[in-house]
Amino acid sequence: MNEGIFKAMSDPTRRKIVELLKEGPKTAGDIANQFPYAQPTISRHLNVLKNANLIIDQKEGNFIIYRLNTTILQEWLGWLFEHFGGGNNVEKE
């Protein structure tokens, strides 16, 4: 499992970006408008997510469109459930 995924998902801003992209593809501007941060801050967050392969970017005209990489997300969630069982394997005292 790529440790970059855990780093990327450890930040609340990046988790919020993933939630926004769950609704569908968005431009960096669309994403930045949801936060009280400057565009360069959001760009750094997008780069972390991109380097972890959690999102994909594609140039469309004058814009870069960001989308979730659902394949990686499914693999990551599968790994989490395999190793942590979604809470079902918690021992009772």
C-alpha cells in the first residue's frame, strides 16, 4: 500500500477535496472557492493528492479538471477493510 495515500488522507483539507470530487469533476477554481485559503495553498493540496494517485488531472481548454481516481480509492478502502475489518473485528472486553 502506498504510504503517500495515508499522508494525503491525513489532512482534513485534502479529505474535504476528496469529498468535493466525489460529487464530480471540478476545476482548481471550483475547489478553491470552497476554502478560505489562497489558490497556491489549494494547489499544494491538489499536488499531494495527485502524487498519491488519489486524483487525476486533465487539461480541457484553458482549465485543468480534477477527478477522483476511483481505482486507487477502491484499492485503499479494500486494504483498510481487509486489515481493520470495518470495525467488525474489534474485541469486546
